[in-house]
Amino acid sequence: MKKKIALIASALFVSAVMGAYAEFGIGVQGGYNWGSVGGAALLLSPNNHLHFAVGWYAGDGGFNVGVSADLWALDLRIVSISDGGLDFYVGPGLFVNVGMWKQYDEDKGKNVDKLHIAAGGRIPIGVNFRIQRLELFLQAVPAVGLSVTPTLGLYWGGFGGNIGIRFWL
């Protein structure tokens, strides 16, 4: 329950900040990342090039909550129609993930829950179709960063993918 309240409070805060923009998008996405499936609880976009997500992922042996921010630095129109079109995009992004995953503990001789915290960079590569205020998108997102816990080291965030829908207000 506390997680839901925190998520709703975060969404309201970000929505209030985004209210300063003339147009912004809000939506949801589902995805896959190295054996984990999940869906973003919230997507917010203050314009067509800057996108934020708060999401959750669950898999065998644990769960993950993360936030990301992406800048679509290259956004090319592939096909134009009267009220929109099909675009290709790619650009840099950042992520922070916090999760609890089962990991083998040699001292205890069994799997135990361990806190995992990681942050790093990502590169969303995708296509989106927008007609008027409705947008559908499909993207691949390789990510790499630094793991802070349970050990300090390189974090291979995997090669994830998402499909989603966004409404522009």
C-alpha cells in the first residue's frame, strides 16, 4: 500500500511540474528485460523529445522498481500522414533501479533476498506512430551502469524492449 501511495504522490508531483508545458504526454508501457516482465506504471513527456518513466519489473526470484529519463536526440519522420506519422527515434537516457532479488549466500548455503541498487545509461531505439493525440511505440533499450549493492561493480542492465501507448494532452 505504501508503494502505491508513493507512486501516486510521485505522479501527482511530476504532473504538477509538467503542467507548465503547453503539451505533454502520459501513458503506459509493458516490456521485457532479461527474463523479467513488467510494465511502466507511468510515462510522462513534457514534449516530443524528453520522456520520463516510473516502472516496475518482476521476475523469478525478485522485483525491481526504476525510473528513467530519455532524450530522443534523433527523431526522424519516416512516413507522414495528415495528422501525424511514423517516426524513428534514438537518443541517450539515464536510469536508476532499486530491487530485491534472491542471490546465493555461500555462508548460509541458500538463496537469500538481497538489495540491488544500480544506475547508469541507456539508449532507447524505436519507432512510434502518432495520429492526432494518440501515440503507439515500440522500442529496444540496451542499458549499462554501475551496481552499488550488493557489490560495487559494472551493471549490465540488459537489452530490454517495450511496447506502449501515450496520450498527448
